[in-house]
Amino acid sequence: MEYIKNRFYEKTNKCISEYQKLRKEHGDKVLTEITFGQVLTGMKGIPALITDTSKLDANEGIRFRGFSIPEIRKRLPRLNPEGEPLPEGLFYLMLIGEIPEEEDVINLSKDWATRAHVPQHVFDVIDALPKTSKPMTQFSAAIVSMATESVFQKAYRSGIHKKYYWDFMYDDVMNLIARLPRIAAYIYRRCYFKDKHIEPDPRLDWAGNLAHMMGHDSDEVKRLMRLYMVIHADHEGGNVSAHTTHLVGSALSNPYYALGAGMLGLAGPLHGYANQDVINWIFEMLEDLNTEEPTKEQIEGYVQRTLHSGRVVPGYGHAVLRVTDPRFTAQKEFADKYIKNDKLVNIVNTLYEVVPPILGSVGKISNPWPNVDAYSGSLLYHYGIKEHAFYTVLFGVSRAMGVLASLIMDRLYGLPIERPSSYPLDWFKEQAENL
Ligand code: HAX
């Protein structure tokens, strides 16, 4: 599928000289001031990374190459007019910067299908882990073990010129994304369906095939999977999974290593693990309250108790967003349209009424509104994907598209190794006292 690679190079190669020019002509200028607060609270808001695939606005949410979630849901190609857009189209948009034609998306689907063969040793690595090991452990181990296939690593060791790095990176990235559904489904069937694996169907689209290999073959689940894969794909460059992938890639590690590391960041409870934690927490609440249909007052009481016990309310809050996450809204619209009276979905909707005023009243919480993880588990659960320990793997399959598209660009621009400075706490104290 060389024409997508060629199109990418045609559209993006001018950025190489733009990046070099910025570096050369403006390298000494002051870009912005940084406060102590920013440094001491996780580098919040410091403009420190180049990421073209998407940009997050605190009050509006994510835009992929300028297009909001409602816009991409309207404009990206889909298999049928009622359905959700194909994630392949979003990948094309993130990589190339333009809305693809239907033909581009179908071609990309076919390209990924031809690249989807997973080497046997990757399955052997998964099988060598105990079935009780967390799905994200199995997922990242499988990804890292696939580095044997890295064409970038081979090319680097053979001494290719750095201006060609991106070209090999592109092939690794396409191969890796193509194989992730098979790996994810393998882990799912291994852990929850006694190793009864389901072969891929190369005629299906990337997300549809994932649902099929997981054993959830209905049109409804495929439709949900397409939505899920689209909305989780990217959230600009500073979030933990994106930043980790980029950072590890900056050492010229191959994309398998870089993504494996990024996925381990995604596995943390303040990031992608929140999508399973929401469901864990709701079930804990139901057990505690001894009911399947708690009242609004009971839920309020449980949220308060969670806060008083020094825990976070999962699915709420965000490091950047200051409004309801549009990815939450997209899922709520989906539920409102297709799901009638589901107990778990009803609880998630009640939480949306109950939690923001409570978090808002705490005072220190910057954003009391729900993020993407507040809704996703209830939708999966409704459609029969009930194994919540697996949910972060689905997030990871999707997130790979954004962070790996960026990784190709990192190598095209020739971004150097990342190396910020660190100082002991005393140094910061001295600086503060001398101001
Ligand atoms: N419940 C309780 N307390 C919360 C909270 C929540 N949902 N969100 C923030 N806070 C607390 C923080 O823990 C922090 O407390 P301390 O000062 O005592 O440390 C304080 O409020 C200020 O935090 P903040 O500035 O509002 O938020 P941060 O940027 O530090 O953290 C988080 C952002 C998303 C990590 C945070 O809101 C949180 O922990 N949320 C719950 C977990 C969650 O849903 N994570 C998923 C986020 C989306 C994502 O990445 N998905 O993959």
C-alpha cells in the first residue's frame, strides 16, 4: 500500500525544513514563562512537545487535525449510513492531515489485513505467562516480544542514513497496528474462553475483526467497537501513554519497545486503568449498598465515602479538560440511541448528575466532570464484554493508532533524544527563596 506512504511523505516532508528552520532561527528565543506550580504538579501546561495528530482544548475537548469528535463522527467514511466511522479513516486523518475518501479507508483496511500475521513466538510468550497475569501485562509483553520483526531496528543496525528512518518506522507502525487486534483477541480468549481462539476474517474491517475474534460477532458490537476505537485513539502528546511512547522512541528504540512502554503507562489507575476501575468501583458500591438499583441519595453517600477514604472517584477529573469530555458525550449519545433501560448504564447516567457537584464542592479538584472512562465500561458490559480487567487492552489497541502515527513523524522531523533537566528539591527551594 505504498500510495499511503507516498501521500504521507508528499504532505509532510515540507515540515522537515520547517522544523529545522525553527530550530536554527528561533532556538534562542524565549517561548513562555514557567511557574513553580506547573513544574511541581506534573509539568502541567508546559508547551514542550511537538504533536501534529491531535490537540486538546480545555473547554472544547480533543480535535484530530482540527476536527472535533462530532465532526469526525459525521465526516469520516463508514460502512453503512447508520454506523460509526471506521478507525482506519481516523488513522489516515491523523497521519496525513486530510479527511480520506471511502476508497482510501477500504484500501487501508485491506493493507492492515495483509499485514496482520502475528508470529508464533508472540503467542508462545503470551502462553508462557500465567493466565492470572493482568491482560495489560500480557499485552505489553506480546508487543515487546514482537520487536524481532522490527524493520527499523534492522535498518538502523545496517547503518542507513537518518533521513530514511521514518520510512522503516512507517512499515513497523503499519505492521504493529495491523497485528494488535489479533493479539488483544488472543489474550481475551485465552483468559476468559479457555483458549478457544477464533481465526481472523480478512474481509472484515480492523475494529470489526477485533470484535469477531473476541467472539462478539454481532453488528451492534462491531458498531460499538468502531466508535470505541475512534474516540480513544489520541489525546495530543502530553498524556502518559503518548508521552512515554514518544520519549522511548526518542532514544531510537523501535516502535515495538516504544509502544510496549506506552502501554505500561496506560495501565496505571490515573490513566487507562480507570476504564476498569470505574466498573470495579460501581460493583463495590452495589455490594456495599446491597442493591442492583441504588437511589440517587445512596450513590451520593457512596461518592462522599469514597472521597473521605482518600480515594479518587474513577472516571472523573482530567489534567487538561475543564468540561465534560466529548468522548463521554459521544458514548452517552450512543447509549441514548441504542440502549434502553440497562441497570449499569442507568447508574453511569445517575453518577453524571451526582458526582460533578460533589467534586466541585471539594474545592481543590480542577475538573469535576467525567472523562472518557466514565462511560466506556458500561457500554462494553451491556453488549456482553463483561470481563472488565480486559478493558484497558481495548483502550491500548486504539491508542496505538495516535501515538504510532506521531512516532513516524518524530523520525521524519528528525527529533532528537529527549533530555529535560532535573534538580534536587533543595534547588527549587533556593530558587523560590531568591525570587
Ligand atoms: N476524585 C477525587 N479526587 C480527585 C479527582 C477525582 N476524580 N480528580 C482530582 N482529584 C484530586 C487529586 O487527586 C488532587 O488531590 P491532591 O491535591 O490531594 O493530590 C487534586 O484533586 C487536584 O488534582 P487535579 O489538578 O484536579 O487533577 P490532576 O491533574 O492532578 O489529575 C486525574 C488528573 C485524571 C489523574 C485525576 O482527576 C484523577 O485521579 N481522576 C480519577 C482517575 C481517572 O478517571 N483517570 C482517568 C483520566 C482520563 C484518562 O487519562 N484516561 O485514560
